Amino acid sequence: MLIFFCRCAIVVVYKLISNSCLSGTVEVYFKMNKPEKLAFSDEATFTLNRGFVIIPFGIITFTFILVLVTTDATLTELAIPCVGTSGIGFISGGIVGIVALGHRIAEIHAINRMFDGEIWECWQLRSSEWQALVEAECDLISPRDEGLKAYTGAVYSSIFGIILAIILIAVGMFAMDEPELKSIMWITAAAVFLLLLGIGLFQPLEARYNADRYRRKCLRVAEPRVWFASDGVYHEALGHTSLKELEKVTDQIRSRKTILFTITVSTESSDYSVALPFPVPSGCEERAGILVRRYRRERLRK
């Protein structure tokens, strides 16, 4: 009898290991417990990226120098407007931070409710699979082989800047008689051209920065786990995704090895749909199919 029970136990353990989505080590079949360190979405994370700091600071500095060169104003007279403008920037940053804090508090409550309820499924992505997915997404944000095509926007913006500069110069030459006003129009034309050229050059740099930031965020967890529940999905690297406004679940397990959730996002002016793909690890295709059928049965047929 003891030998019989031992054999049964060996068979059960073997089944659990063979059906598991984890590779290389013996893991618990379902890791249902909430992770100790939570990850949050971009909406719930306040970060001062380069664009948020550099662009307003550059505009303020450029305007300050332009006024100083083209007028008789002194540094003392321009100090108060500069301080006021900078204060507006700090206030705007504070508002963005408060909004992000509100999103974070809401996400913490949603994650706690999710793990306090029933977890429908949980799997873990292998490091090789996860890294390949991250690199593919980064290539969409900032393609590596784009070359000079990345600066197409700079060419278009510089052409538009040249047209505006010519118009301003023509206005200064033919519609103004005072030499000072003509000088101001020349300086303004040059400033407009340089500003538009700078915006065009900044776009590929910003895309590269966003891709690097996304890569760093995702790869903080080498083998992230993903938990699925009735009203939400929690990704160990990307944070929580609400499924309260779930509209459709698409089974792309065979073609793309993903489950595609389509949710409805409501704004004050309109409603629109957003598709959110979640990858399925190798070996979890059958469990993913069961999960899709459960979402359709319990969430979409009510």
C-alpha cells in the first residue's frame, strides 16, 4: 500500500512539472500569491523625462534672450517674468505629480482587490521569451535600422520653418519702415526656423529615449509572472491592467501566441477601444485557451 501511494505521488509531481510553464526548476504550479514589490503603469508613475524638462526650459531661455536682444529691457526687469514663468512650470509639474499619485493609489486598491479575490490563471515568461518580446516592442518605438529616415521629421519641419522665415522677412522688408522693426523680424524669422528644426531633431532622440526607458522598466524582472482575474490582469513588470470595461477577448494563441483583450476607454468627448495583447509562454497554450473561454463565458455573456 505504501509503495502504491509513493508511485501515485511521483506521477502527480511529474504531471505538475511537465505541464508547468516554468523551465529548468521545480516550481509551484500556480503562483497565486501577490508579489512583494509591486509594479505600476506609466499613468501611475511620475517621471521627469528629458522632454518635460528640456523643452519648457529651452523655450523660456530662448524667449528671455530674444527679448533681451531686441528690446531695451534690463536683466532686472526680466527677472520677475522669468521667475513667474518658472513658477508656472513648477506648478504644472506638481499637478502632474498629484494626478500620478491618484492613479497609483487607485492601482494599489485594484491590485489588492484582485489578489483578495479569485485568480483565474497565472504563468511565468521565460527570460529568453520576455527579452525577445521587449526588444520587438522597442523596435516599434524606435527602429534600429531606420537610419536617416528617423530624421525625416526634421527635414519637413525645417522646410516649414524656412517658409515661415521667408514670410516674416518679407513682412519686415516690405511692410515696415523702421530699421529696428526690420531687425526684430529678421531675428524672429531665424528663431522660428531654429525652433522648428530643433523640434524635428528632438523627435528621434525622444523616441530612442522612450525605447530605452521601456527596456529598463521591463527587464527589471528577468522572468515576470502574469496573473489573470475576472476584472484585471497584473504583470510583474508592467503593472495592473483593468478589465472592468472588457469588450472582447481574441484568441491569437496559435498565430501569435497572445491573448488580445479589447477594452473600452471613456472620455468626456467620446469612447474608443484599445487592444491589449498579453503573450502566452511556450507550454501554456492549452491553459490559455481555457482562460479565453472562461472570460467569454463569465464576462462577455452576462
